Amino acid sequence: MTTQTTYRSDSEPEVDRPMNSKEPAPDGSVWSNRPAEGAAPQPPGRAAAPPSGRAADTAPPWSSPPQGWSAPDAGQPGTPAAGGSSPGHTPPAPTQSIPPPAPHGHYAPVPSGGQPPYAAQPMGPAPAPRRSQPGWGAVLGSSLGAAVLASGLTMGGLAVTGNLNQDQPQAKSSVTQPESAPESAPDVPLTAQGAVDWTAVAATVSPSVVSIQLSSPTAQGEGSGVILDNEGHVLTNDHVATGAGDNAKMVITTSDGRQFSDIRVVGQAPGSDLAVVQISGNVSELKPISLGDSAKVRVGQPVMALGSPLGLADTVTTGIVSALDRPTLTREATENGTSELVVTNAIQTDAAINPGNSGGALVDATGSLIGIPSSIATTADSAEAGSIGLGFATPVNEAKRVADELIATGKSTVSYLGTSLENGRAKTDGTTHVGAVVTEVLPDQAAAAAGIEPGDVIIGVDGEIVPSANSLMSQVRARAPGEKMSIELIREGRVMTLDATLGQRPNQ
């Protein structure tokens, strides 16, 4: 069951929400748990339902709910988020396979609703006692699975619906810009048989990945993080850094067993679900992770995920890149007690990612970081919340940009096009294309300056097809303010290309 809420980009510009968003109802919710490091998880969890449907500068409405997604919360399953399918798409059964990713390169007509967005939500805290079956929070429709973040938290042993980070105050402070990561990644290590030597990759990367434990009088949480520099900066998910609520104590453990408890939050970016914390103490021997280039990632290439799923530190799994530019949606709490829509143009992988992997590393065969695991997909009737081979990671290029901003200023910027959108389609030369229909163009914003008009159907951005409003939203969010976008659209049956320079989201 879903309800419709109309969002206007001019009334809520700070969120860039979809118009007529369908807020998922909690009728399919299940418990989600996340164990503390070395301990079994308990049933508590939080569930926040992400919006779907028409989007203001970002997300569209989906006519029927698709399979759901869950984002693994560090160490414990998270809560579900709602996803949707594009217009005209038949509601999939809980076991239905996920629609294939949109192809890259030259545009091709998309016969159906196109690629649906994947909704993911931050998972709630996971208890330390015994291990209970994990689950996902509010889901969209009975046949829809939920997207849950990869870090788990527990609230006094009780399940909590909604974002566990709601009342977490934001700690913002500026620090010295971190030293650059290693200049170049090593060559791909190979075995005698010519296969990727994952043993060598794990040995190289593991020292740069940490486990994060949080505890407060009312909650416990766990997740993962990656070391950015020798000054103690660690990048993780915001839902990991804030998962245990106010005044939570954080402990970071390295792969060699060293523990650090003198930690401060440098900056948080709820809109990207990223945060940077800084370790104090003897940090000179910390090993920064080698940063890759997510623009060079290709579908089918081998990858490894490293983190602390369900509190099991130093866990590695391997797989391939299953898809690129996969729109995923989650909800993240802000410091004022509200929630913000997180839209990610994610890397999809079949490497096993579970609650607790949130904030960890997704690396390529050279050991270079290409993404930050943050959510997973699951079916609505899943008895256990865990990997089904559908994991999602924030591309490293976006993560690095946000981390640099947080370290420099304690805040991050979000790009803004200045439109309200919904899913739709248009014909040109007898062929029907699906895309993002512009329902409103805000004055003095990037879209207006580029010449975009209400009624335009945007079908592509920089050579990538855009089959839905959420897809366009994720493309916008993946870029920095001031970055240029080549937008392909259909206006009155004619294909046009316009260049837009993205602005910065108002009220930041």
C-alpha cells in the first residue's frame, strides 16, 4: 500500500525531491539485526521508508513497486527502503529478478519503464547478545523487498523503526587536508595460473580497512571504514558514524588489532551517506588505502569487498561489477531530527556484502578503492537479511570529493539542477523513449539557464541513457556543483542536446 505526497523543488530545494513521491508503507517490515564485533546480533533495527515516484530534480514516481533493496548496516542488517518500477512496469513478485541495468554509450530505445531506482535505507542498531534473524524495515508493498544499509545498530535491544541517526548531533570541524593517497596502484597480482591473486590483494588492502564499534546507554552499532591518510582520517558511511545516537562512544580497530578510542567526527554528509572521522594518537603508522578511479570501472571486472559484516572483522569476499549507474535510494537522518533522501549512482556487485560492511572497501584487482559499500537488496519475504548477490557501493570519485570537502570545511556540497520531475515517455521518429519528464523549471537555476522547459523529456546525460526521474537524480547527485552536463532531451517530438552547468543545492 502506498500513499502519494506532492513535493515541490521550490518548497523543499534542500532535498531535491521527487514530485508526487510514493512513500512506502511499513506493511512489509521485518526485524533487522546487527551484532557487535565478535558478538551475535540482536533483533533491534531501524526502518525508514525512502520515497519513490516523481522527483524534484532527482527522483520519479514508479507506478508499481519493484523488488526491494536493503542496505547492509555495519555489522547488522538495516532497514528497508522502498524502490519502484518505472511507469507501465508490472509489479514484480518477491522472487522476480531485478531489471537489467541501463546500457552505456549510445542511446537505444527503452521499450518498458526502464531501469527502476533501488531504494535502500539505513539499518538500525544491532544488539550484542544472541543472533536474531535480520530483517528490513518499512518496505514498499507486500511484494517488494527493502533496501537496507550495511551497518547495524541496536537500540537497547529493541527494534526501532525510522532512522537511528535522527537525534545524532553533527560534529563538524575543519582539519588539515589529508596527505594524498599512494600515487599509483600496483599492477594486478597474478597467480602462477594467471588468475588474480586475491590473497595478495587482501594482504595489501586489509591494513587500510578498519572496523568501527559504537555504544551508548541506549544503542550499539558497528560498521567499517577506510583509512584516508597518515593524519588519522577515516571515511565511512554517515549511518555508521551516527548509528548509536547521541554521545555514543566510538572505537576503531585496525587489522593488526590496534584500538583507538580518541575519535572525533570531522564532518557528515547525510545527503551522500558519508562521514569522515579522525583518530587521535599514534597514527603515523596507519596505512592509507590506494584510491582508484570509478570512471574507469567496467561491468564484469573482478572486485573484492572488505569489511566487518555482522561484526566479523577482516572479512573479504570477491565477485564482479554487475552494473554501473544503478540508482539507489535511502533515507538518512539529519542533525535537526529530520530525514534526507540519499540518492546514489551506485556500483552494483555480486560480491557478498552484508550488514556490517557499510563504510568498508570495494576494491579492484590492483587493490585500489573503487567504491564504499553502503546497501544491499533483498526480497520482501526473506527470512534472513543478508547478501543475495545484489550489493551497492558509492563510487570512489564521489566519495573522495565529499571526503575532501568534509576534511576542509566540515560540510559537503550537493549539486542541483532546479527542476521537478516525473517518469514519462516521448516519441521521436516513431520510436518511444522513456525518461524523466520535466514538470517544473525553477527560475535562476541550472535548468533554466540551460534552456530546459516544462514538458521536456530528458532521456540521456553525457552519453548515458536516463530511463527515469530517479536515474536523472542520481546522475545529478554524482556530480559536483559547477560541473557541466550534456543533456539529451525530446521536445515536441524533436531530439535536442543542451549543456547545463550544475548549481549548488539551496539552503546548504
